[in-house]
Amino acid sequence: MQQINNLERLAGLITETNQYFLHQVQKQVNTALTLRNWLIGYHIFQYEQQGEDRAQYGEQLFKKLAQQLKDAKIKGLSFTNLYLCRQFYLAYPQILQSAAEYLQPSQNQLNIILQSPTEKSAGLPQTPGKLLLEKLSFTHFVELVKCEEPLKRLFYETQALKNQWSVRELQRTMNSMLYERTGLSSDKKAIVKSYKVGSESQIDDVLRSPYVLEFLGLEEKPSYSEGDLEQAIINHLQIFLLEMGRGFCFEARQKRITFDNTHYRIDLVFYHRVLKCHVLIDLKLGEFSHADAGQMNVYLNYYKENEMEKGDNPPVGIILCAGKNEALVKYATTGLPQKVFVSKYLINLPSEKELEKIILEEQQKSVRF
């Protein structure tokens, strides 16, 4: 050990030491949180399969369980979080591979788990559980399980590991639809390589969710931007109307409304001849945010006051987004004076085999990190 005869140097060394051990503590806490939530998901899934009184609770299981845990003064395990734990377990069965190393003090739990079969992903390569636990936080997994398609989830998981993305960077990448743009581009490797982060009524029956935008028929290009996806939907209005259902009449595109010299644009405006109301559509390339509901409510209030004719019913808003959290949608739209619907759109991607090949190559590189 070197002698330290400079106070500034001493303070610097203490700061470095503190930061190092703080980082180690954070890693341990995160690993423990990740494993705890995976185990909770496992226990819930096993109960759903084998519980003697499972039929008694049915769909109310998560609410009743959350209430019992709340009564037991256990924080952070709300209805939503319990459901998320179950999703996490089903999406990442390979975490079991590392459970033995981390759960030695809790041998009883480990024995129970090892005796029970876990779900397997259908035919896709799996990132080693140890690598996932060491490199990704549970907040990363919260974002990743939003991907319902296993291949899409694997794509973002692999890129997050390779590029050491923060949670915010992962969110930004998913909201920019890198996976979709990669699948639609002819030079897929170039897209991945060049991407840099930081750079109740009749109405309910008519409006369907999700809208499957397989009709897009996008031409193959070297690369696809977010604007390309939006433009493709607008360019295919006739087929879009058929997908929406009977009665939609196109009225405007990028409809401008102005408040004190500040301009806002509504992506698409229709009039529904059966419902006798305007239908406003806002297209979001990323995940639904509560701010989207507020923005749509502004549009609807404007149309109700300025565009409604005699005999019209109040306008309806549809927010088309790439992903949505059902609980957030519920709390963001409940109580609004106008009808606001949030729907997912899906895009059928070509060349999934090519995407899988790229992911496999990237996985092999990630193992070295």
C-alpha cells in the first residue's frame, strides 16, 4: 500500500472506495429483488396450477392476495406488481439455472422449485440466467416483459446486454420501435449497428382492439424511421378504414387546431355515420403515456365545442399505440368527460428468421461482457 501524504488524494481514494462498495451493494440488492420477484411469480403460477382452492378465487386471485399481503404489512406487492411477477417468471424460466447459487440459505424453497417443471420458451435461444441477473436490473425486466412476442423480447434483451443500456435507454429504444424498423429494413445488421441511444355501449362494439395493421405492405428499404411507419398508416387510408370497421368516413389528416398561436395536429379525423359522431385518432409510435390521454381530451373538448353539428353525438378519441399498460390506461381514462379508447396496433414483420440469426450472433458477443 502506498503512503498517502496529500489530503486531496486521501479524499479521492475514500470517494473511490465508497463508490465501489456502494455499487456492489446496489448489485446485491438488485439481484435479491429480481430473484424475489421471480420466486413470487413461480409460487403464484404453481398455485394457479395446483391450488386446492384456486377455483374459489379465479380472476380475483391477485386482488385477494394483494390485500392479504397488505394486511401483513408487506409493501410493494400490489395487484399490478403481483401480476408482473407472474409475467416475469413465465418470460424468464432460465433464471432457475442460477437460483441454486443464490438460494443456498433457503434450501427448502430451492428443493420445492427444483422438483417442479418450469415453462420453456418455444424454440428460441435463451440468454443464460446468470448473465441476466448480473447485467440487468429488475426494472429492465419490467420493460422487457412488455414484449409479448418472445423473439421481440429476446432482441431487446440481447441489445441491452451488448450495449449496456440503462433502463431509460432501453425504454427509448423500444419506443422508437427499433425491432420493427430492423425487421422491415433490408440491411438489418446496419440498422442495429448504427442505432445510438440518445441520438359499455354501441361504441365499445364498433371500436376494436388491437387493430392488426398487417395491411401495411411496406416496401423494402435499407432503413426504416419512425416517420416511415406513421406515413405508411396514413398512406393506406382505404385499407385502414376497412380494418377499423363499418361506418368510418375520412374527414381530415393532420388536422390543425390552434391556441394562442400554438399549433396542435390531430393525426386522423373520421366521421362515423352510424354512431353520428367524430372519431379522432392519435398515433403513438411508442408506449401509451398518461399524457396521451390528457392530450386527446383537449382535442375532444375542442371538437365538442367547435365542430359538433346539430344531431351529432359527442366525439370519440382513439389512441393507437405500440404498447399499453392496462392499469395505466384505466386510471388515465376513467372519469374523463369524453370517450377515450386506447388500442394496440400490431405489425406483421417479414424475415423473422433473419432477425433470429442476428440475435444469436449478438448473444454470442454479449456473453463476453
